[in-house]
Amino acid sequence: MDKIKRNERLGALTRILTDTPNRIHTFSEFCELFGAAKSSISEDIDLLSASFARFDLGRIETVAGAAGGVRYRAIPSPTRIRKMLEEVAGRMAEPGRMLPGGFLYTSDITAQSSVARQMGEILAAQYYDSKPHFVLTMETKGIPIALMTARMLDVPLVIARRDSRAYEGSAVKINYIAGGDDRIETMALTRRAVSSGQRALIVDDFMKGGGTLQGMVDLMREFQVEVVGVCVMIATARPEEKRVKNVRSLLILEGFDPVTGCANIHPADEFR
């Protein structure tokens, strides 16, 4: 193999690390890949770390210990978080997004990979230290954001369904209260999806009363899984009393202008 130049190593390292967020790569792995000494790889990592910090591209961290190495975490700065949320809020405040029942039409925005990735970066950054084993969401609108959050954490995505599927095997079903009219709905999750003693991060796109989120919390209790966090992209300001407590929301929907139908939506206080 021809000698690999430093600029080539830097380009390859950047791609490898950013393609596998939160995954630890050993120095020996890179030494073998590039045919370089550990000291050279260490210098490369220091250069990338400084560059990423300067341009607010996340963090490249060295992890000490026997199982240590280097990893990339897509942790945006508070300034970048605020900018991303304000841009998304501005798009969601466009006329014509008001839906019956006080809901906001967001599917065309959250289905865009760039937006879902940004929301996933912000949410994952809040829970790296909690070390969840998986991200749980409810079908279907919350899937893009939950998937990107799971990707940034390097954990699986688990999807609760409104009914079980024969091809998924036996499942656990619970009833939960959904909607403002207190209707009873069903939530199901295959028994093979999670294991007792694991930790779950619950992610959804929208919360009004919090019934669906509380249903997911109850579902995890059936599996004896610890819930390390519950978070949504958008929460309504009213009702103030939600069925589930301690939910982290990125955006707050205060209501709609009765004349224009535009949403009054802004970043949550902790991100402003």
C-alpha cells in the first residue's frame, strides 16, 4: 500500500467518525487502517477536534480506559440550537397550518431529512449521559425525528404500534387515554423488541394532553424498562397540566392567530 498522506487521513477520519456518531473507535483500528503510528493518529484527532470546535460541527472526544478510543458526538452549541429551532418555528408559523382540534400540520417539514437530523442532534445531545439502550416512539409521525435521535445515540429505534402484527410474534398490549375527548386507544409492542432492565428514551413529534406519551411510559413499565427521558419536538402551551410529567420540548405552540391562522410557536425557554 502507498503511504497515505495526512490530508487523506483527515478526510477519511472525518467521514468515518461523522457516519458513526457516539460509536467508539479504537486508535489501533485507525493505525491498522492507515498504516500509521498511534502518535500520528492522535495528532490527526487533535486537529479534527479543534476544527470541529471552531466551526461548531459537534465534538470529537477521546475516551480513556481499556475500552476507550475516539468518538464523534453531534452536540450543537446553544447558539446553533437556538438558530435551528427559530428557523423551524418560522416555517411552522406559515399560514394554512392550523388543523381542527388545535393541532399543527408539520409532516411536510419533519419528513425532510435535514430537519429530522437537526432535531435528532438536539434531542440526542440532552441524553448522552443517560445512555439509553433504545429510542421508543409511536407510529407514525414521530418516526423521522425518533430515528435520527437513535442514529445520533447509536442505538436501535423501537416503534410501538396501534395494533400488533402477526409477523412480529407475540406482543404486549395496553390501553391508554388519547386526545382531548378522553377516548381509549390501544398500543402494542412485540415482546422481542426490548428486554427487562434496559433504559428507554421516549421521543414523539407532538404533545397536547400527553396521553400517548404516558401510554408509552406505561408500556415500558410492563416490560420493566427504565425511562430515562420523555421528549417531543412540539408541545402545546395548553392544557398546562399534561398527563405525563417532566417532558422536554424543543418548541412551544402557544396557539393560532384567529384571523390569519398562523401559529404562535417559539423555542422552549431552555433553548432561547
